[in-house]
Amino acid sequence: MNRRVKIVIGTAAAAVIAGVAAAGVAGAADSGSDDVADVADVSISGTDLGRASEAALAETGGGEVVDSEVEDEENGYEVEVNLDDGRQIEVQLDADFAVVSSDENEEGDDGDAD
């Protein structure tokens, strides 16, 4: 295969993958249900995860990030941090990774993303 064919095939494959991903997101967003539990949480990833983790750990004074998710309604992020004393803190961030609020999570979470 020459270089041009490889580029065309790679571009076509990327477009198909992007289309499938977009269809999945659209299907989840338009599920016709108002029940939040029906929509799976979307974890933060990539550089956004690093920025969100850094902001949350600065807010809590340390600990371990055990869960994160993109918040659809608030257009921001939620990061759960386990502290050394056993408490878990939920840190809400806006779209620019600024802390909006932080509260102790009474329900707790062991970070296994069930």
C-alpha cells in the first residue's frame, strides 16, 4: 500500500469511529427518560482528568482521587477524593476547573465505579 492509500484508510476509519461515538452519545442524551440513573456517568479523561484532579486535591489538601465524572447539567466536573482519615469529599468544579463547592460524601465510595 502506498502512503496515500494508508492516509485515506486511516482518515475513513477515524471518521467511522467518530460517527459511532457521536451516535452513542446522542442516543444516551436522547433516551427519552428523565431518570438520571438511566444515563451512565461519563468519567473525566486525558488532560481534563489531570486538571480536575489537581484542582480537587488542592481543595481537599491531599488525598486520593477515586472517581470523577463530567457533569452534564452544570457543564462542569465532579471529583471524589478519599482522605487519609476515611472521609470522602465530593468537589464540584466549573468548566474552567474552578472549585464551585466541596462537601463530604455521606454515602462514601470505595472508588470501584459500580
